[in-house]
Amino acid sequence: MSEIESPIKVDISESTNGILNALFLPATKQVGKALGNTLGLLNTATLPFRFINVYSQENFKRYTDKVKYIPEEKIKEVEPEIAIPLIEKLSYTSNSDLAEAYANLLAKASNKDDVDLVHPGFINKINSMAPDEIRILEYLKDKNDIEYIFFRVKNDQQTKWNLGYKLTGLENIFGLTSEKIQIHIENLISLNILEDKEGVWFNVEDGYNKLIELYKDTEIEYKNFIEANEHYGKGRILFIGKSYYKVTTIGQTFIKACTNTSVVKV
């Protein structure tokens, strides 16, 4: 997003922080400069009702803690199209993972060095995500892909059936079922954050070998299952497919914008 300077060339940080202090919200010079004109566009009479819940102070502090270390000369006045929906989200979001993503996005939009990472559509992407999917984004922030294996039955007629889900090992990391991980991954695909590269795999086998070892018991269960089920046909065998999920170009930018990466760190 390109930087657009406000036509208002006065220091509005003090009056903005006066509003925030009246709402018992944390305020700094940087917050005043970044959000001053946006808060001026909001109906100050209704602001106390937006921030009366127990989550607003904690969530707004997430944002304040991220921007207070940015040098004042690096502070970027946030466009209302970005700031207003994010301020509203921070005023009531109860889940800490989602609140952290919103705060990160607002903080990046407040930083001249990070503002190009921010796109208005990213707000809707977060709106469409479950908290565990935000955790997956954190896992992905230093990665370009997620390897996976899957189990498949094949018989003499070359008929094939997939068994179960695509297995990534993320179940052990996040304490979720394979089904839940699959649902989260498919949602990230629908949001164009990940792309399924089924049919393509890496030549280096180390990652796949670790997954095969991890799911050794699952492999044994499936072998016993297909041996006991004749409807899979004659000559039926179990084999292991390999592929990966790729982080898309927009996904890489989105992850940087919504996680604790780049210039802004906590």
C-alpha cells in the first residue's frame, strides 16, 4: 500500500491521546500520530460503548506495545479504510490469537517501513480464519511450504482410493486431530494463502521419511484394513503418496503482515 500523507498538517497526537486516556486505553505519542485523524472521523459519543468490554484495553495494549518502539519519524498515519475496521475488531475480539493478528496488521500499517505489506483485503482474510489458523500462520512465517504424505489403495485394475487425510505432522505440534488440520489447511487454501501441489513432490526425501516414520502405526492399521476388505479388488496394495502445500506469493506477504515479523517486533 502506498503512503498517502494527510492534508492535515497539525500535531493531533495529544488530542488523540486525550480521547484514548478518557477511554482508559493505553496511549503513546506514536499512537496519537498514527491514529489521530481516524479517531477524529469516529463518533466520540459512541466510543465509550465500543470500548466498554473487558477485551478492548488488553487488545489495544497489544497494538500500543508494538508501535511504541517505532521511531516517531517512522510513524505512518494509517488510512481510515485500514484503521477503522481494525480498531473495531480490537474493541471486542475475545480470542488472543485473532487479536494479535489484528494488532500486528494495524502496527504494520502504522510503520513507514512496513506499510507496503498491508492490503485492505487482509482484514477480511483474518475475519475468515479460526484462531488455530492464526497459529498455523505463526508456524509458517519462516517457511515456504508444508510437506505431507497420504495413504492410497491401488488394485490390479489400477483403481485407486484415498484413505484418511493428508498428513503433515501438524497434529502433534498443535494438538489437533488430522481432520481438524485438514479443515484448517483447506480454509487457508480457499483464502489463497496456501496452494495444494498434489502430484508434485520434493526430490529430497528426508522430510517425507520423517512423516512416514511418524505415521508408522497408521500405515499398519491401513494395511490391515485393506487386507480385510475385499471390495477394494484383487491385488490391492497400500502405497504412500507424497506432495506439499506451497505458501503463495500473497500468502507470504499476508503472513509477514499479520505475524510478529519484519521491523515491528515484540
